Amino acid sequence: MKVAILHEGSEDLKLVKQLASSLGYDFEALVQPFKVGRKSNFFKANHVDYLELVQLVEADQIDKVLFVLDADDPANDRTYGGYENTLTKLNPIIDELGLRAVSQTFICCDPQSRIGNVESLLLSTLDDEKKACIEHFLECSEFGAPDDTKAVLNSIYRKGFPRAPYNYDHEYFDELKEKLEWLLST
């Protein structure tokens, strides 16, 4: 049996792959990823990825599903932005698709503020010195608007600290690790 992960973009999937690998799982052999794309697509029960996924679940080809999406910010999207709004709007879709019994959800965000994205989660796990360095660089650079760090954060971190990978032992990764253990264990 395979399992499925529905995700927004490549950075979300990259984090999940790296974390699964750090836990000793062969991600490629076990997981069928579905790149749903824009966050708003997660809230469309007739989205093409959902149609395919439901067929695979009903045919017993997929037995577990993990939804991975960003919380974003309610200031930018009152309907779907923020942890609570995302969860409140996604749960009825999961129920409508008949996937409640075989699915779990992980919402990427800064665990303290419960807003943001996968990059916010990653930044929240850095030590204060690295965090301050990246935040200062983003403030004084011309890499985009201050609220648009998503496009550059991982790149800056990888180039600035090439021998210092993210600390997957950080407590902020615990929830995602638990969900991956559930998803990938047989």
C-alpha cells in the first residue's frame, strides 16, 4: 500500500521528505505526492487531485492521507488565512470527500503565532543568532517586500549556513514527526 501527501508547493514537500528521511523512511518508495498548488485549491471538493485521490482510496491503493498546507496570515486572507481558519475550512472538505478516517492534517506555520508558512516554521526552529541574521538580511536587502520572505528564506539559509542544516530535533518539528510516523508506519 502507498500513502498520499497533498501539499501546496515544492518547499512543503521538500521539508516532509527531509524529515521523513531523518526518521529513516524511504519516502519515494512509500509516498504518492499530490501537488494541489494554490491553497484555495484545497477548499474545492471537485479539484482534480481530490477526484484521483478518492478513487485510489476507494480502490484500496492508498490507505492513509496527509494534508500539508500553510496557515498563511488572516490579515491577507480572512477566509482561509491563519491556523484556525485553515483548519475550520479544510475539515468539511475532508468530510465531504469521505477521507476523515484515513487522513490527518499538518498546517505549516510559526507555532507561536500560528500564522505563516513552511518557511515560518523553519525560521522558528533556528537559534536566535541565525534567526536575527536572516531577519536582518531580509530587512536590508532588496529581495522583496518584508512580508514576502517565503520566496527567499530557504535559499538564504542554505547559502548563509551551508554546514548547519535545520535542527529536526527541535520540538517544533514534533507534531509533523508524529504525523509522518502515523503516515509511514505499516
